[in-house]
Amino acid sequence: MANSKYEYVKSFEVEDEVMFPNLIIIRIDGCDFSRFSQVHKFEKPNDETSLNLMNSCASSVLVEYPDIVFAYGYSDEYSFVFKKTSRFYQRRASKIMSLVASFFAAVYVTKWKEFFPHTKLEYAPSFASKVVSCASVEVLQAYLTWRQHDCHISNQYDTCLWMLVKSGKTLSETQEILKDTQKQQRNELLFQQFGINYKMLPVLFRQGSCLFKTKVEETVKHDENGKPVKRLRRRETLVHSENVAGRSFWNEHSSLHKDLGHFAKDIGKIEPDYVKSFQFESRLLPLTWVVVRIDGCHFHRFSEVHEFEKPNDEQALKLMNSCAVAVLEEFQDIAFAYGVSDEFSFVLKNKSELYKRQSSKIISAVVSFFTSTYMMRWGDFFPHKKLKYPPSFDGRAVCYPTSDILLDYLAWRQVDCHINNQYNTCFWMLVKSGKSKIQAQDYLKGTQTREKNELLSQQFGIEYNSLPVIFRMGSSVFRLKTQEGVTEENGEVSGKQVEAEVVVDYSNIIDQCFWQKHPHILSSS
């Protein structure tokens, strides 16, 4: 990032490292999946295809992130457990949980047609995630017991509810019938009224699914005599168990107790509040401006694999902008966004109570929604270019106490845009002229703004200030408010501010004139 007088804003960023050697669990949960399942007409109480899609996505997460050695999921949630020695991204909570949520969302969109070939994905799904920091393997055992118990209770209740609804009861009548019922009563209801033995329902519904890596023998090549040469490889295994936190299940798989530890004994009833106390959760400071900054993960490789134009690919930038517009349309509490290259900063109103200002939920919901939108809109901007693998973004949330400091943050990002773009323009013009990348770096070492402008002008006939503003200024996204004439009862016409569409603008946001022109963006209302 560029050096400037605005660098001081970095001091507001707080690292959130999970203490070593605590075990790290990332739990993701579908955002408003009741509506999502209704819109996409999922079977009730369980849609086996949608559960298989979730399992397939979880398997891809284990492949993508080798430090994840175990996962348990049901319905629209999944918990991913990292090996106890993990140093993944320096154990930074916000980065880890946002990456997992982002990648999961991307894979969910990628695999949708594989599992639902005749159902259109109507809108971008998103997933909230949080970190659970387990101080011991006993806490992990209690956590898994809690989640599987929740799977059983939720599935039993939902099975009763939807069977009653399908029999003609209203939703309110059904909820009243099931109010305060216990496990045995619900089992009797299912058997006596519908002839359903709950224990005979598919284990996928009753027990949830767990994934872990086991060593399997695979043929890697054939020798000169045509005989197969086999090697042990770690592969993802999907199983269903009545007790995923049971000592017998856990300890019979050597990979689990090697990477995570032994379960010394079985546990009975657990208190959810005890497990919840280990959740790595923070609430953002009230009445502060919150910036959620997302950043492409390994986008240098992504841009090379997908052959983006250098130094700037206008279509790639417009795709990013389109996703940012979608984020503002989805989250009304986001007042402004600024983006450059593969990053975007989203500004939440200082009075926002989005998700009760839970940092992890805000970050992951925004990042995963942005990612799934990126996947869904790829073909709109690159109709002749296949998406070769799903991208992912990480995110963080930073609080800024005043609007002046917030504006300095945005100025810092725009200065960074200018300096990086000017350098990259010079660098890639030198490379395209025949120099190697190392030669181009050496050539530009120590050069200042004026020298770079002269290089572009004299050697390549490029006037830097005439380049497209989207490259030089970055992109601002906000709601445009206009005045609409309203006729009162007395016949007088008065002006009323109304919100119009979300717009993309390429302005100098360091200049106060921009903010004076759009005072509503940072108003406290």
C-alpha cells in the first residue's frame, strides 16, 4: 500500500489473532435461508438434494484448506475444525472466517446446476460465519455434541411441523400443537398420526453429516512392466454417525485424534451457554463509522489464469462495481463504497445496528454475498471466458470515530489507487516493450510521480491524466438522492428528497466538493 499523509488511519485496525494452541472452529450459517429455501421450492422438512449440495461444498472447503481436518453440518450450517497446530493466516479470526464463508458461497453457486439442473438460482446466497476458540479438546467435544443434538431436535420438530401442515393444519395451529412438546410426544405424534417411525428416517436428516480426511491407497502411475504404483493419499470421507462426539467414533479414526486430540470419555447433557462462551465474538463500537474492507485472495494468480488485461482490465473492474452495487441494494445500512482493483471498502452508517453490530456476522455476510454475486454475474461481463475456478475474498471491519477520520481513510485508499495504478501502468508498458519484469522493476525503482509521467509520455506517448478515470480514481458507489416535487393540499409545491438507484461514480473523493455535492451520504439520519 502507498505511503501518504493518510497512513495514520491504519492505526485503527485491530488484529484478532486466536490464541495458540486453542483449536479453531469456523461455523457458517445460511443468511435468511428460510426465504431462500421457499423461493427455490426446497422440499419440506428436508430437501435431500440441497443437503447433498451443502456436503459437496464442505468437501471442497476441506480440499481448498488443508488445515481443516474435520467438518460437521446439517440443514444450512457447517462447522469446520482446524488442526491444533494450524498457523493458517497467522490465526487471524476475521481473515479465516471471511475466507471460508466466501469460498463456501462461491462453490455453492458453482455447484448449483450440478445438483439443481432444472432450477434457476434466483438470487445470490450468503452465509454468516463466526469463530469458536476451543481452549481444549473437551470443549470441541462439547461443541460437536451441542450441534448434533441441535440437529436432532430441529429435525424432529420440523418433521412434525411440516407433516401437520401437509395434513391441512395452518402454520399457527401447528405451532400451537407442538408448543412445549417433548421428544417422546413428538415421536408418538409422528407414528400415531402419520405412521412414521422417526428412527427409520434417513440418517442424513437425523444425524447430520461429518467429513474428515483419511488415508486411502491410490494408483499414481504404472511402472515399466505395467504394474500399478500405489501411494497413500489423504481424501475427504463423508460419514453419518449417531454420535460424532462419541469416544468410540472419534478414537477409531487415527487422523482425528492425531490432528485434534483424544476424547477421554463420553459426555452426556451439555449446556449450550457453556459452549457459546467460547465464541470469538466482538461487537463494533456504537456510533462509529464502520468500514468493511474486502480484498481478493490470491487475485494475481486469478487474473493471470483468466487472462485479465494488464495493467487494468476494465471488464473485471466493472464486474467488481456491479457486485458492490448489489451489496448496497442488499444492505440498506451501507451508505457508501469505494473500490479499486480487487478490493472494495463498504461504509456502514454510524448509527447502524446491522446484525446488532456483530463484527463476524457483518463481515462474513457482506463478503459471501459479494462473492456469490461475483460468481453469478461473471458471464454478464465475460460471456466468452469460462470461470476456471471460484474466487474468494477476505474481509475485516474497522471502526472510525469521526467522519473526518473516515474521509481520511477513503482518501488513503484513493491515494493508494493513484500511486499503484501509475506504477503498474509504467511497469506493464515496459514489459510489453520487451523488458523482463525484473528489468522493469529496477528501471522504476526510486522514481517519483513526475518521472513516471515523463516516462509514459516520452517513451509510449501516453498522457497519464488522459487515462480512463476508472483506472486513476477508482470507483465510488452510493445512493443518489434527488428532489421530487410534491403538491400539498393547499396547492403549494414543496421539494421532497427521495432515494433513487444506486450509482457508480468516478470522482475525486479527496476533494471536499464531492461530499458537499452529496451531503446525504454521510448524514447521521
